[in-house]
Amino acid sequence: MLIITISQNIKNNTCINNLDITIYTEHLPGLKNSTADALSRLSWIGDYQFNPILLNEALHQINFQPMLDAFAHKTNKQLKRYCSPQEDNKAIARNALNIPWTNVLLLLYPPIGLIPKVIQKMIRDQVEAVLILPRWKGNEGTLKTTTRNHRYGKDKYKEGKQLYRDLAELTKLDSAAIDQLIAGINPETWRKRRAGLTPLANYLKQNNINTSTLLGNKPDVELVNALAWYKDRGGPKLQQRMRNMKMHCDVVLSQFSQMNDINNSSLVKTYSKGQGLSIQSKPRFPTIWNLQ
DNA sequence: CCCCGACCTATCACGAATCG
DNA sequence: CGATTCGTGATAGGTCGGGG
């Protein structure tokens, strides 16, 4: 780990004279940095423990009494029987993944890095277990359920979604691969992607154009046609919508068509410049300090 | 060859709109 | 009314090309 310290009047090689500030770097061995490392790696060093009261209450509610705490050590075990990665006579095994999980009710609260392996083993060993997982903010979009079931099948951008899938299928991706591809996209990005593709999908539908036309070696022509068609339809905030459409169609067509970089197609460039579709660069910081 | 500005994508954040 | 979805702006971080 590297620590960068800023202090005044310390002799060193990197001196910013005018400010009288010195910056120097120092190596801190991992052994002397266990607390910070444990936090950043969620490692076993100074481990964390699920609140036992809440856990008991939860287990009581689902009427499940596990007999083995598979990922613990002596200071944070929740049950008498446990596995520990550390040297420990009372633990029944050193590595829970190396013992069979059959015929025992398990409490599984694995380190984050082991979650995929644990799930695989759960399926393989057909276990009965309580598996405790962290609730990461970024994953909630895929993990949580909604009470608003009416939205299923009424997705506002379902044409865009369908177009994406069609394009992916036309490039010979199978449906499992497409599902995984979509699942890997940030939910927010996926929403905008669908929104950006929907006008293109509508353009194809209204003009009876085959989706595979987009995959040839001149997809930029179709994109500019679609943008022009979309512009003629008018409506509020047209320029912003065209900008979004261009951005996301660019990305998707670059992914799936024979043209690798639609953005750099001089046709698209010229058209977007003329229509003011380029995003104006703004200064990143409101104030520029002149340190000289 | 390096620096800098233009441009672009992905993501975060937040208020408004929508729906049960 | 609260949960969820949508629209939009801001920005980190990246590529690229022109000019010195």
C-alpha cells in the first residue's frame, strides 16, 4: 500500500516551493496496515459478524435451525459447529468448500469473493441452507422485485429492447448469451439504451425495413435516415431526444454491425454537426486557479 | 512527440411523474 | 402516500486529432 502525505517544511525531493508544501511517498507494509486492508478487502482480518439477535429472529421467523456455521472463526461463530480458515482445534474443517454439505442444515455467510463458488456448491450438493448475501446498491436493480406488476409487458421501451435482442440474434448470439450480455449492463445504461433504440425500431417498423439492413457495411446511412425521419416527426425536446438516439444507436450498431465505429463515420459526423447533436463540452471546474 | 481541446460513454444524482 | 420509473444534468475518465 502506498501512502501519500502532504506536510509542510519536510525536506524531500518533491517540493512545491511557492506553496511551501512537500509531497512524499512512503511504503507501509501490509502487516502494519491490517485494519484498512481488512476494510477494503473484507478479509478475515478483524472480521465482521452478522448481528446474532437479528439472525436468531430471522431464523425463527422462517423456522430454520442450521447446525453448521460454514464460514466463521472462533471469535464470530454463530453456532457451536463451525468451519474456520484459521488454525483452530474446535473447528470441524479448515475450508468449508472442501467438505460435503449433504445431510446438514447450513448457515452460509461467506466472504464476498466466495459467493459464486458457494452458490455452485449449494446447487451441486443439493443443500438445505440459509445463505446470507450483502445487499449492494448497484445490484438492487436486478435483485429486487417490484410491486408494480402492471409494467411487465407494458415496458415503455420494449421496441428498443426487442431491437437490441433482434440485432444480437442476427449476429448469431444465442439467447443465453444475450441474457447475460444484458444482465451485465448497468440497469440505468440499459434503460437509456432501450430508450435510444426505440425511435430506430419505430423507424424500421413504419418504413418496413428489415432489421438485418442495420447489420450491413453501411449502417450509418440507415442511422442518418432514421434520425432525419425522427426529426420530421417533431415534438418537444426534439434535439435532446435525437442526441440520445444517436448516442445509443451508435453504440449498439457499432457492437453488432460490420462497421466498428459508427461515431467516426464521416456521414454521421457531418449530419450531427449540422443538426447540433454533438454534446457541448463544458469546463469541468467552475473556477480555474492560476497558481503561478 | 507531447499537450490540449473536442467529443463521447457510463454512471451518479435528484426532482418530477406515474402508479398501486 | 409511498414506491417506482422517467427525464435530465453533471462529471469522471476515456479516445482522438491538430498544432506547436
